[in-house]
Amino acid sequence: MKILLINSSSRQQASSTYFLAQALLKRVSMLTPVSVTEENVTVLPQVDSEYSISVASTEQDYDESKGSLALSNRLIDDLIEADLVIVTSPMHNFSLPSGLKSWVDHVVRAQKTFAITPTGKRGLLDDKPVYVLISSGGKFSGNDAYQPDFFTPYMKEVLSTIGINSVSFFAIESTVSSHDVIENNIKLIRQKLLAHLEENFIKTKLL
Ligand SMILES: Cc1cc2nc3c(=O)[nH]c(=O)nc-3n(C[C@H](O)[C@H](O)[C@H](O)COP(=O)(O)O)c2cc1C
């Protein structure tokens, strides 16, 4: 099984969500051989002018061997080839960190991953399971949420635009709490995550 791991945390392997991703990877690899492609999107550049011109043009003769177009092609190929995608990310200012937004800009690309039709945008990729693992300093879900959440609705919408609708979100919230509270929180989310993997994908779709 090919797994694409999009790591959006500035803390990379030390991040709370990377720990969750490792639990997922371990579980899946107990059942089937996996190959993991890991992308550190915190170092992705923003899309360049060639890219911006090409997506706004109807002409097809762009040199796609350089700059953002080449990078975009590589990131899209990795996404297409993956059987399972894991995104690890902190919440930044109620939304995506800039590196993850840059990945979105590279892979959500007119004529490549979505078509523009008279009735709206139509996804061109096959659906696949995506786990989005979020970490936030405060609470953004449930009755005791005290801040807006533009992260989850945005990710849902933008992945749906390219045809990916099997997206599941798991969040470690309140990471500003005491060590014990965070540990307990991570343990609970890890259990929920593995139960979800078991019920929804391992038995039915992936193996
Ligand atoms: C630039 C920046 C913006 C942040 N914005 C938010 C926010 O809007 N809401 C929130 O709950 N936490 C926010 N945080 C806190 C992080 O989401 C939190 O520390 C998270 O647990 C980091 O995860 P990781 O380092 O384990 O990947 C922000 C942190 C940074 C650095």
C-alpha cells in the first residue's frame, strides 16, 4: 500500500500529530506492506508566476519542466499514486499553516486535478481515504469551543473540489494544557483514530 504523509508542522517529527500518524502507519503496516512518501510541506515555496499564468490560460504549451509547474506535477503524481493520505498539521490562526496552504495551491490545479464546467468545478481525481490530523493550542470544536474553525470546512471543500471526499478529521485540541491532560487527550484520539481505521478502511476498502 502506498501512503503519502503530508507533514505540515514546523516541529516535524516532534509534532503531536506526527505521533498519531506513526500509530496509523504502524497499524496499517501490521496488515500489509506499506511504502511511505513523506513530504515536509513547511519548506514548499509559494506558486510562481509561470504557474499563475498557466492556470489562467486556455493554451496548453507551457514548459512544465521547471519551477512551480514541475513541483506541482510531482506533488500531484504523489497524490494520485497514494492509496491512503495522512495530513499532519497544527491549526494556525483558525486555519491552515502556510506550508499546507501552499501544498493545496500546488495540487488543486485547474485542468489537472479539477475541470471548470458550466455548472462549477468538477474533481478529476479518484476518491481515496485521507486522514487529517490536527493539533491546536485551544478548543475549536464542541460546546466549549471558543474560536472559529476555518480549517476543517476548508480542507473538506478543497479536497472535494479535486474529487476526494473520504476525508476524516481527528484533532488533538487544547495543547496549551498541562502535560497530563495532553497525554490523556492524545491517548483518546489515538484510540478513536485506530478504531476508525479498523471500521472504515482496513476491512472494507483498503485491503
Ligand atoms: C503562528 C501560529 C498560529 C496559531 N494559531 C492557533 C489558533 O488559531 N488556534 C489554536 O488553537 N492554536 C493556534 N496555535 C497553536 C498551535 O496550533 C498548537 O501549538 C499546536 O498544538 C502545534 O502543534 P504541533 O507543534 O504539535 O504540530 C498557533 C500556533 C502558531 C505558531
